[in-house]
Amino acid sequence: MAAELDFSPPEVPEPTFLENVLRYGLFFGAIFQLICVLAIILPISKSHKTDSDSFEFKSSEVVKKPKMAAPQLSKKPKKETKKKR
């Protein structure tokens, strides 16, 4: 009975070029996502923080201009239409 069992590895075809591109693309995409998540979670260095503080100070000094009303295309009053039943 032991002679009947075949313990050789199964025949697996070689991956095609597109399968390799997909595999490595997904691999690098996962690494990129991990880097982005770590950039959000980990604290920012002090040198960059001072730059952002000065930026926030400048943005608070900006004076907002009053918005102008949009010009009307036609100054005629709109006619009310009756609904047909």
C-alpha cells in the first residue's frame, strides 16, 4: 500500500509575465500603503513642525475678500406655470 502513494510535488505551471507583474505590483502597492499609514501614525520631526507652525500663522492672517453676487442672466420676472392635470 505504501508503494501506491505518490508524494511527489504537484505540477505547477510557470507564472506568465502578466502574473509576475500583477504579483509584484500588488506587493509594492501593499508596501506603499504601509508607508502611508505609518507616516500618519508616527509623529512628525520638530524641524518640519516648525515649518507647519509658521504656515498656520500665515494662513490665519489672510483677509477674506467679500464675495460678489453672481450676475443674473435675465432680469425678467419668471412666469408661474400651472400644472396640467
